Amino acid sequence: MPWLRQTLLTSAHSLGTLGRRLDSSLAALFGFAGVVLVLLAVLSIRSGFRATLAASGSPDIAIVLHGGAGTEVNSVLGEQLIPVIAQAPGIARSGGERLISPQLLTQVSLTKRLTGTMAEVSFRGVTPQALRIDPRLRIVRGRMFTPGLDEIIVGADAERDFRGLRVGNVLHAGPYRWRVVGVFVDGGGLHDSELWTSLPVLQGAYHRGSSFSSLYVRLRSSAAFGRFKRFLTANPRLDVSVQRESAYFAAQARNLALFIDIVGGAIALLMGGGAVFGAVNTMYTAVAVRAREIATLRALGFARSAVLCSVLLESAALAAVGGLGGAALAYALFNGFRATTYNQFSVVAFRFAVTPHLIVLGILYALALGIAGGALPAVRAARLSIAAGLRPQ
């Protein structure tokens, strides 16, 4: 009898006896499902956060910061730099104007809707050019703020997550009163969690004079970035760093991604060890229950390797079913789940993302655990002597 046919027949018979050891089999299934559920829940935080920051960046937009400043929060630029930077090649124009927007980034304390706790939210001063630089930005309710007035527009996520940000509300921040006049979206990007107002108004409110944090520049194309950057970094009058917007926001996700990778790895190892232990017990039980059947098959000429593979296949099947169940549950519970986290001292709203890549990763991990858990019982089954298996119990 060909080896493959022996393996398939033995495996089919093994799976057909699952009902006689339902308790241990269900315990293994739930163990694998639990591992995959928790693992995907953790990793979906990373994928969702990175997706939010990726949606915030465009290779056609450059961010100019003070030299050595890693983030906008730590950067301070002077107004006198704007005419110099405006002479750089590769800057896009609209209506005869170069698309350049100096921006000031600060924070304001707001109250979360769900918990009632306080959190720091990014408060950005911009010029009217900001909406023209990034075509993804658009007002969805209300109107744009009037330059020079104490008016703000709020990101859709910020409006949803914090109190007092509906259109028409007045936000009290220290001695200042800011009237909410509009809600904007950023295509699911970082700015959806921010508040925006007129740059000169915010400079005055926070006593920043004419300084600002960053300069956002719309380029004619992605290919123009090299020329633009070389012009600025080669100018001795400028002490600036230049990054693509996409690269800048991707860098902001690295620390959180690394932390989640470490936490996710630790959880995967700890819970994976428990799942392997459960699989070992389950498969040892299966071998014990089927000892007489295995001995009979061996007496009929079935190869040891066919018996070994059948035990491994059963363990892998339990792992696959458990992994699929855990992945389905993770997708149902966590995909699209809204959450907030701190990023560079401010709150960022994002959604968990249980991606196809993560689902495949979770199922493959469950399969690896299943094979590891079935290895020792499979070896024991293969080594079981015919005489011992047929001995009356």
C-alpha cells in the first residue's frame, strides 16, 4: 500500500475518533484560538497606528524643521527663513502663489467623552494655504476659520473623541475662548485628531512671536524632492532638516511599532507555550485511546512514518481550526476598533487593523504550535510496539 494512502487512511480514521476525546480536543482548540486572538489583537494596534500615520504622509509634500529637531514639537523656525526657502526649486504653485504653509504645533488639554479624563491634543496654527497643500484635507461641516479671529476647525476624530468640539461650541482653554466653526477630515490621517486655527492668532495666544514649528511645502512631484532638499541643506544661511512628509510620519510610528513587537512577541511565546502544552496532552490522550487501533494498523503493514504523520496532521488540523476561529473572532472584535494613543506628547486617534497579513501570520503561528505540540506524541505513536498495543487492557 503506498505510503501516502496509508497516511491519509490513518489520518482520516484518527480524525473520525475525535468524538471519543472531545474534552481534550476542545481544550486544544480553545488554546490555539486564544493565542491567535490575543496575538492579532496586539499586532492590530501596530498595523492600525502605522496605517494612520502612513495615511498622513505624501511623498509630494516636504516638511522643513529646524536642524537637529526630530519632531515638530521640538522645532523652532523664524519668519525670516520663509523668503529664502520659497526660492528653492521644485515648489508647486497655485494661482501664482507658491504652496508653502508655516505651521505652529502646540497642545491643549481636553476632556475625553468616554472616560472624562484629560488628554493633550495637538493644536496647530496654519495659514489658509494648508488646505491647498494637501488635497486630502477638506471641510465636511461648517466652514474654514477666518484668519485673525479666535476660531478653530477640528478634525473629525477629535470631534468624536472629546467634549465641547461640536460646530458652534466655544472651547475654553486658559484665558482664551475659541469658537468651533468647522470640522475637517484628512483621509484617516493624523490630522483628524487635531485642532486648527489661524497661525498669527495661535502665535499670539502662546506668546511665540513670529516663530513657527515647521514649514509644509507642496512639491511639483515626488521627483522634485531631491533638488528641493539639496538647495536648502547647501544654503549656509539655513540650519534646517528636510524630510518627505511620508518618511517623517513613518518615523513617528517606529518606536510604538518596536514596543508592540516586543510585547506581542512575549505574549506569543508565553501563550504559545501553554498552547503547545495543551496540544501535547491532547495528542498523548489520542495516542493512548487509539493504541489498539495503531497496533492493528501496524500489524496490517502500515508504516511507522504513516502513523507518525497522522498524529502530526491531527494536531495541525486542530491548530488550523483553532487558529481560524481565533482569527475570525479577532477580526470581528477588533478590526476597526477605535482607540487613542500618545504620539510625541499628543493624542492620536486610530483604528485597530486586523489585516489579511496578520490573519495569515496568526494561522501559521497556530500551525507551528500544533506541529510542535504533536511531535512527541507522534514519535511515541510511531514507536508503539504491536504486542504492547494489542495487549488486553
